Amino acid sequence: MGTVSVTVTMQNPGSETWKVIREFGNLIKWAPDVAQMQLTGSGVGAVRTVIFHDGARAVERLESLNDASQTLSYTILESTLPVEGYVASLTVRDLGGAGCEVEWYSTFGAKGAPEKEVSGLLEAFYRKSLGGLQKFLRR
């Protein structure tokens, strides 16, 4: 199994950042590579279908949502991405007056591509998306 972890420090308070991340349907608002998204349901068990600008598609289910620890996790149910058994989490950690840290962590099996290549694709997506989150929060 491969793993990817990206942590970014943000100037916004953790509570503000968490309010945006915890809404599973908000991904399209801050992830620049997401072209379209459809959300079915709400809370744990909600399913979002994500269409990326390059035409890739992923169907993801929210598996857990914990406001106390400011963590959510989701799995990919089906996808054109070269992954299987994908499980990811996003965690917001308060840094006091210094803002917060956001960690995006995943485990996955590579399918149809070398693990190192898949890791690179996921890391690039996480970094770009968290950069988009920073821009979204500055508005």
C-alpha cells in the first residue's frame, strides 16, 4: 500500500478552515482541478461524484466526520484514477494565534500505474487543492 501525506499551514483559525472542509460538497469551491461535482445525501454516508478538468472521475463516500478532532475521512468507491482501496482523511489542527495546519493523508493501492507515479499525482493534487483552500479562505 502507498501513502501520501501533505501538511499546509494556513493563516485562518482552525474553526474557520474546518467549517469549509467539513462540508463534503464544498470541494468544488476550493479544489481548482475539480470541474463538476454532484453530492447525494448529507453527513456520514454522503456520496460525491467528482469530475476533474482532465476528464477523470471519482465517486467518493464520506466515512467519518468528527467535529471535536476536526477530522473527516472518505473512500473512493469507483474511479478512473489508478487507485484501489483508497482511504483518505483531512485533519485541521489549531495553532493558536498562528492559524492552523491542514493535513491530507491517504493510503491506496496503485492500479495500472507504478505506486511512485500515483503518489506523485495524489501529492500534487493535495498541494494544489490546499493552495486553493487558502485562496478561498482569504476572500
